[in-house]
Amino acid sequence: MKHMSILQTHACQSSYNRLKYVFNEPVHSYKKTDKRVLVTTGFNIRMLHDNDDRISATQNGAYLEKQFRTTLKRAHNPKRHYQAQTVIISFDPSEFDPSNLQNQSQQALQLVQHYVCEHFADCQSVIAAQADGEGGKLHAHVVMNTIKTNGKTVATNRFNINKLRKDFDHEMQNNY
């Protein structure tokens, strides 16, 4: 049997709640790590950096959400019902062995980053790799603004779960 990543997607009325959940909640389980976020990156958004000028794994959900909201204000319909879309990609342990989390999380982040760049480069997005769930599986949260930086709405069919899964499976086959 072939093991594959599990992909979920959710429309969110509040990007703040989702960003706060990803970055500012306590670690859910200490089985694999004592860090909520292992590595993170983003597109079309300013992120906090460490002293060595690398993107910090520690981010502030409110700071990121303020940037999402600024883009939302440019929208033709700023009272949109959904502000963000999330995609959660949970990797099978056969794909990413969580015994070397630092190395594996970096590789998972690069893979998801490439996928987001290919399919959602016109959106504001934040990607965070985590392994603090009860099962200790390596997974990535992607939070995307449903408004492009030019103020136009992202077509909802781009978030169709079957399309997302097909595109990500293709990404895994070609780049993993």
C-alpha cells in the first residue's frame, strides 16, 4: 500500500484566529518537540526575523493578521464572509521520519513552499511546519488570504479539495 500525505482545507471567517492558533498557542504535545512551530516562511508578507536574519519560527499572529487585513481593505468587497483559507498537509511517517525533526521539517517546508509558489504565488500566505500533535506527525499549516495583493478575490475553485489533493500528489511525485 502506498502511503500518502493527508490534505485538509478549511475556509476561515477570521485569519486572526487561525494565525493565532498556528503561532501563538502552547505546544499540543511534547512527544516529539517542545516547539509549536519548527520552521516557517511566507509569500507577499513581512515576517519576523532572528538576529541572524533568518525567518524566525516564532511569529506573532496579530502582526501577520494586520497585514492580511490591510490587503482585505483593498478588496472590492471588504465585508467578505471568509477572510482566509487554510490547507493542512500531514505527512506520513514513511515520507518524513520525525526522528530528525530539524532537517525533515526544513525539507517539508521547502516542498510545501514550492507547491504554494506554483499554485498560490499571487496570494498572501504563511506556511508553518509543526510536529507537536498527539501523533507527532510532521505537518504543515498554510494560511492564505482570500484576497490577492491587487485587491481581487482568489477564485474559490482554486481551493477545491480534489484539485488541491491532485496538485499536491503531483508535487510529491515530481519533487519528492
